[in-house]
Amino acid sequence: MATAEPSPSPNPNALRFQLDVTLPDTLSFNSEAEAASNPFAQAVFAAPGVAAIFGVNDFVTVTRTAGAAWEPIVEAVQAAAAEHL
């Protein structure tokens, strides 16, 4: 069960999540369709407003659509990390 702690990034529409595990592969998805083969990314894209996911080593950055609320996205990333990473 992995944890994901959010922290700000220079982009106001992106949050960086520090993981307590190392990802086996680089994640780079710009749509829900691209993420179809990755259960973690699918779970994150289920949150409203997720525009893109990038992950490497021990962090994931999630970009939201402008104006989307962060709370459901943060909850989705943390739940997906606990279940899939």
C-alpha cells in the first residue's frame, strides 16, 4: 500500500505527489484513453478535471483542467496509490 503526499509545483494547474515507492516504469498519459492499460492511471482519470498524469521514479505529477477542484483529484491519487502501487 503506497502513499502519495501532494505538494505544489510551479504550475498552478499541476500538483506533485511524492510516493513512498518507486514506479517500475515511467507514466505519461494525456487522456483517459491513453491510460486504459494502467489501473493506477485509470483510477486517477476517474476524478473530474484530470488532464494529464506523468510519473517517474518516486513521484507523480497530475495536471488538472483549469478551474477543476483539487480535492477530488488528491483523493483519487491517494486512493489509487494505496490500491495500485
